[in-house]
Amino acid sequence: MPKPSASNKVRNTDDQVSGANAKASSPDTSEKLPDTAYAMCKEICKEMSESILQGVNARFDAFELKNWLRTTLRHRSKSWKPARSRRHNIKIVGIQEDEEEGKPTEFVSRLIPQLLGEEHFPHPVKVDRAHRSLQPKPAVGEKPRTILARIHHFKEKKLILRRGRMQPLEYKGKRVLIFPDYTTEVMSQRNAFRDVMQSLRKKGIKFTLRYPARLQIHQHGAKAPTVFKDPTEAARFAERCGGSSGE
């Protein structure tokens, strides 16, 4: 069989190229291929942009959360430290000046059983330290300064406060009051519930104000108390409550 000449090879190659160009330039191929490629590129870009946007949003959310947590913890740490340092403290109001005779710690240790009953405190209460409030000493006949005392055992401190609410207290014919030693911030939060507690007390509904400022309302027949941190919400709830026995 004779070999194809060089001119025939060139002619065949030209024919193949021409055929390929004609096929590529046909209406079916020239229109479908670009449209398909464009659609694919568009879909890929959309998926990539969505993925990138999700990643950016996630990182931004994490950054915001981290800053919020840092700010919140810093604020709470500032309020927790003084509150925790006062956790064992009590305030005794109504004791005349100089009754402690220069030994306030020993005086408070003996005073508690006298005020609240030796049957509840058969031994002198262990007091870490005690002192009068840091104000100028009042003149004779004026209101005496408050005594602040740190009770060593927290359970005893709780018992002192509980017994102090159960009966009127007197020392040498003068009325005496015992309070927890709260920070100004905590006192403000607790005082916000005062009107609600008065309303509940009038209705005979049991309640407990937990530290630092959480009001627990004990409804008759309920298995668990309803807890409120917001005084406004507690007031709305109290308005809907009917009376029950006890407080």
C-alpha cells in the first residue's frame, strides 16, 4: 500500500482543524458551553462567598462573645470581692457607746448569747474582729455608732441573723437590731423588692429574699417556689397571687 505523501498529511490535518472549528462554532456548542461554564462559576463563587461569610460571622460572634464575657467577669469580680469579704459580717445597731470598754471583739462574743438566748448559743461566739463604724464618736445622747463584727463560723452567722429576726432584742433597756453587712450595690438591689414584699406580707404569702437579691415566692400547693430577679416581674406576679396562710 503506498504511503501518504506529505501534501496529503497537511491536507488531512487542515481538514481536521477545519472540522473542529466548524463543530465548536456550531450554534449548539458555542451557546451551551459558555452558559454552562458561567453557571458553574457563578455557583462556585456563591458557595465560596457564603462559606467565607459564615466564617467571618462566626469569628466576629466569637470575638464579641469573648469581649462580653471579659467585661462581665471584670464587673462581677469588682462587685464579688467586697461582697465576699463581708460574707461573715454582721451589723449590730443600738448598743450605746463605750459598752465594749475598749474590747469590742470580746464584747460581741459575750453579747450574742445574751441577746439571742444561751440555749441557742451555749458558748461564747467566736468573733474574728469587731469595731465601731468609722465615723466620729457621737456626743452623749446621740445615736450610737453601729458595731461591725466578723463571725468566724458562717453557720453561726446565719443562726444569729435568723434568731435576730424571730424576736425583739434589747440590751440594757434599749432596742437592738442585727443586720447582715451588705455592700451598697447589694442593698440597693434588695431594697428594690421592698414594696413587693410588703404586698406579699399583707396577703399572707410566704416569701424569701435570697442573696444577693432573688425573691422566692412560695405559693400554696406549689412544689417549688417561683424565683424573681426583676422586681417589676415580681410585682406583676404578686398582683395575680391570691392570699395563703403564713409568711
